[in-house]
Amino acid sequence: MGSRLSREANRQQSEASPTKNTSQTHEKNHNTKTVALTTSTLSNNLPHEFEAIIKDADTVIDKSSIDKLYDGVFLNKKRKKYWVDKASNDNSFMVFARDLSITWGEDSRYWHWPYIKETSEEVLEVAELLAVCWLEVNGKFEISKLTPGIKYEVVFVVMLNDRANGWEVPINIRLVLPDGSKQEHKENIMEKPRSKWFEIPVGEFMVGAKKGGFVEFSLYQQGINWKKGLLVKGVAIRPKI
């Protein structure tokens, strides 16, 4: 009798084991699918060219959360800044003065490179014009990093200090697109308020799908008169609102 009960118990345990194993396998597969789905969802929501852009980030970016990108991250040792619009998920950039080509920029007789503190407590290097008659500031940006299908605007971010003078003649502003087309105009900054950052519009353009090449931007005034007191923070490239 005892032997029959023992055999019956073993049979029931044997029959129950596959059910338990099947349940565990199903749970494991379900968890794996959930993780895969979450990863896929995050990948689908990542900003355009996110992986390529953050390779140059000055700090490690957690791909599972892009909240940090709304405030912006520095790239290439603070030569650029990258941020994402929270509502649209579109890319924006700032090309700082150190990443621009400034004629006589490394000659301490003509340009000075002071550090300023941002409202975010970050310290940035800017270019300060001491005195030149030949002013030329150029830069470029790879258009493939901008969000396709979006109209972008380009602006110089500059300041005139209290000692600024020689700005009676308007300065030249130019934008050159990858197809060679140009947008040019003159800008009068003589009456701009002193010791406050302001923007000089350069131009606007639409980013096409799979479009490559560079957009180039310039601020210049060549050989007319001596001028001083201009501070160049950089160039912002952002979606046109």
C-alpha cells in the first residue's frame, strides 16, 4: 500500500514538473520581449543621428534617458553644444567661438580670449576683438546632423562692450548652403545695447532627407576702418519657430 502511494506521488510530481518549467520559460520569454520592446521604443524615439552626435560628448550620456539633452551637452571639449527640443525632438546646436575661423584670432594684439560664466554656471571661452580693420569670422556645420524636414535658422550670438567703437559701417553677413546658393545681407549693429548678448540673423534653410554637405556662415567687414569691442560667443543653428 505504501509502495503504491509512493509511486502515485512520484507520478504526480513528474507530471507537474513540465507545467512549472513551461511557466518559467514563458515568463522568461515574456520578460525578454518586454526588454526588447522597451529598447526598440527608446531607439525609435532617439533624436536624429543621436548615436553619431554623442560620440563627441564631453560627458557620458545614458541612452535610456535623454532628459539631459533638453538642457544641452557640450561636445568636442566645449567647442560645440548640442540640445534637443522637448516638444518636437529636433536637434539644435551652438558652434562656439573656438570652433570658428577668426582672421588674426590667435594674435593677441587683435583678439583676446576671456572666459565668461553662463547662467548654468558653466564657464565658456569667447573671442573679444581688441582692434582690427579687417574683420572676418567664418564657420561651417555638417548638415546631416540636423533633423530632416525641418526649417533651420542660423544666428551669430555677439555682444558690444562699453568700449566698442568703429561700427558706423554695417557689417556683412553671409550663409552658403551645400548646393552653393548664398544668402547675404548687411547688418547695422552700431545702435545695439552695450554689454548684452544679441543675435545677428544669418539665414534660413530647409533640411532635406538624406542631405549631406556643410552649411557655411560668415560675418565680415574688410579694410574699411578700425573697430573694437565686439565679443563673439558663437553661432546657433536651431529650428525656426
